[in-house]
Amino acid sequence: MNTKRIENPMNSSTGWISSKVASDILSAKHGRKISDAYVRKLGGWGKLTTLAIDGRTKLYWRADVESCDIKKQGTGEVRRAIREKREAKERQEA
């Protein structure tokens, strides 16, 4: 995982941003709302380089955020079609 620890990150934090700022950047880039909770997930998955300030707070490397590409989530129509076929088959058997 790309987590770094620095004693005082504010002195050397020119490229580090909060999850809120990162979500604003991603939302503007992709044209839809990207939540700060999803930014934290991306950091946890190792997609973004993180800087741990304390046990709870993390900052994210701006260059990683700007280069991150997020695919749009599906509508669920594939799962619905499979579920409908399965339920129709179960009704026929009953």
C-alpha cells in the first residue's frame, strides 16, 4: 500500500489534498458526483497515494487524483434480467 507517514505534513504538503478536495476534482473531471467516501476507498485500495497525518486523517496526492480514471457504475439491468429468468423458472416448477 502507498501510505506514507510524515511528522508535520503541512510543511511539505504542496501536492497533498483532502478527500473533499479530491472528490471535487474527480466530480468535475467525470461530470458526476464522486463522494469523498469513495475517494477514501480508492486510497484504501491503493489506487491513490495517501499520507497518514494521524490515526484517522489522510491526505491524497493531487497528481494521483488528477490521473485517476473511474468507470461509471452499471444500472443493474443484467442482474435484474437474470433474477427475472430465475424467478420465472421457479414459478413454472412450483
